[in-house]
Amino acid sequence: MRSLLFFALFASVASQYASSVSAQSPEQPNVVVMMVDNLGWGELGVYGGGELRGAKTPRLDALAAEGMRLLNFNVEPQCTPSRSAFMTGRRPIRSATTRVVWGVPYGMVGWEVTMAELFSDVGYATGMFGKWHLGDLPGRFPTDQGFDEWYGVANTTDESQYSSQFQFDASVAGQPMIQEAKRDETPRDVKPYSLDSRRQIDGELAERAIDFMERAVAADKPFFAFIPFTQPHLPTLPHPDFDGITGNGHYADVLAEIDFRSGQILDAISGLEVEDDTIVIWLSDNGPEYFHPWHGTAGPWRGAYFTAWEGSLRVPFLIRWPGRITAGTTSNEIVHLVDMLPTLGRVAGYEPPDDRIVDGVDQLDFFLGQQSQSNREGFIIYNNDDVYGYKWRNWKMHLIALDDMNSDPRPLNVPRIYNLITDPKEEYEIQEESTWVLPVLFEKIVEFQSTLVEEPPVPFGVLEPYQPKK
């Protein structure tokens, strides 16, 4: 009898211990991030575009209905800064990645800790398929910084135009290439990145990403698939299968292709029967293109990329995690791209690095509906290396005026204040009604800039190996 009681007690304690271990060690979900290049807030159907922009977006509209759609998701004004912010959870001013550059050493130094490295450290297969734009030097390619494999382009899609331009000389300029590599390999040139391959590359990215996911599932390994598509970055040219499909021009054809490629990835996740165990994030890295005829729209917001206007910073963002993120939810709470690294760490089981400043905040409870408010009220606005203003709640302060990427920046003698609820186009200055906001925002700017003294930024143009001075 005593042995039976002992066995029952042992079984009860063992059961409680097993439950405790299970609660502390949840299953690691797969993470798939699709990032498009320079798609404005107003392009998708669920953001007021779609058919009004010449092409319905049924797959992405459905994805929005299956998860959460953010109305106030914010990025950096340019490609390189946004991708750095996403990868590191740090504002680009800290990482010497504040601008798009040509012809000089640039990129994210090897000392930075990337999201891909953190996923890899906790057992994930990591694959990237698409545009990097964070460095093309040894030590700065995707497979040097946490990805098991990569296929795509190291720099900007502008390069696809080079070989078709006036008096192009490959012996001097070099022929831009599509490349591939495995972890720690020197990237191998696959084929020229020309206007022809530019039209076809997003189809290849989808195919390779799907193959990567299939191999990870077959190996019973959680995976992080980062798919930074090249569309609709200029030259906005559709795949031959989509050329003319809408009858509304190349931009609409590309919008239809973007929706289709996203659907291919979603169908693969469903076909692999890992839908319930996969977080899907879909977003744009910047506001819309500026140059005609490739220009896009930010919907109700003013401006295009490379500026501090709302149309530059506010982009579409969709997130789905079946059974955990409530379907069909929307929010106008402020979230920033840097928040993705700590948020995904909560579900994957990695910790952000603690030996440097990380600007991102954990938004998981907000996404899961456990709180109605974001853990962020605003952020400082940098463009290149300059403070252009501050966005806080519904307020926006500009310190430098820049109408578009081809304009000259003009420092303002008096800061301009706008309210984004009453004035989404940032057209009506209301200083006399809102001077109380100025000291609040300047205090926040000073607070952020003091951290740059506490931890000096990585110097621009520094070569490898880099280690910060103690």
C-alpha cells in the first residue's frame, strides 16, 4: 500500500514537472518574412488600393483577414537603413547604415549581431532569398551574418539597368550579378543582373524559398525564411507571364505579380501542413517610388521614400499566426521595424544581445491581443546622418524640410508641427496651437542622442574586422 502511495505521489510530481517544462519550452514556430521593396501604404486592396491601383490583391487581402493589419507600422526612409534596422533591432545611426551609397565600402559590420544569427543560435535553419543591400564586401554578405544559404542580389535593383544604359562599360563599372552562397562561402556569380533577369528574379526567389522550407520541414527543423522580393523597386518591370495581364500598365502588372508570389509562399506553407506553426510577416521596407513612370502611392499620406514625410515612413504590415493572433484585427498603434528582433525572440527562444544598445521593444503581447496598446509611443526620425524630426503619438515635428529625394534639404528656423489625425498630408502647420509639444519632443531627441555619447556609433566606411573601442 505504501509503495502504491509513493508511486502515485511520484507520478503526480513528475506530471507537474513535465507540465512546467512544457510551459517554459514552447514549440519553436517557423518564421517567414516577406519584404517587398518600396511599396507604398496605399497599394494593397486592404489599404485602399488594389483594384483602384489597377490590380486586385486577393491573396494579401486574405492574409490581412487571417491575422493582424497595422495602420501605423514605421520604417526608415531608405533601403539600407531599413534592412539594417530589421536585422539588428538597432537604429541605423548606431550601425553606420544610415544611407544608400555607391562605390565606397559600406554595410553592416560583422560585429553587429543579426536576427539570422540569433535564430541560428537556437537551432533554426536560416535562408534568405532576395535583395540584401547591407554590404558587398567579404564578411558582410548574408551568409557571413547568420544565413545558411542565400540567393539574390547584394545591392540595389537599380543595377539591373546598368548594362542597358548609354555607353555602359563593364570593364570599368563591373557587371552586376545575381549570386548565391552557403554559410561562410564566398558568393558565386550565377548570372548577370540585367533587365531580362530583373523581370524573372522574384519568381526564382519564390521557388528557392519554397525549396528551402520543404527541406527544413523534411529535416524536422524550425526555419527562418527571409524573402526580400525585389519588386516594385525601379525598374518596375513584371515577369513575362504578368506583362500586360492587367491592361493597366507595368506598375499594375507588378502589383498583380507581388500578390501572386506572396500567394505561392502561403500555398507552400499550407501544403507543408505547417500553417498553424508558422508566423508569417509581410511588409514593405520603404515608402513608394518617386521617379516616373515607376512611382507608387502612399494613399492618404504625403511623400515618397528618402524623406521624413509620413508616406516615406509608414508602410503596410501584415502578421498571421493562426490560433494565436486574432484574425481580422487592425490597429493604428505605432510599431517600428526595430521591434521585430526582440518580438520574434520571445517566440523563437533567443535573447537580444546585451552588450550593446538595442532600440527595439518586444511587441508580442500587443500582437497576441493581451494588451491593446503598443509598447512604443514614437521614435526619432533620421535621414542620412541628420535628425529630421520626431514622431510621437499623433504628432509629427519636422526640423529639416525635404520635399522629395531630388530636393535640397532646408534646415528650418522654426520646427514645423503637424497632427497626423487632423492633417494626414502634413500640409497645415499648427505651431500656435501646439507649442506645448515642442519641449516634449526635444527632450526625447536629447535623450536619444545622449545614448550616442554613451555608445558611439560604428564609424562610416570602416573596414573589417571591426571592434568598438572600449
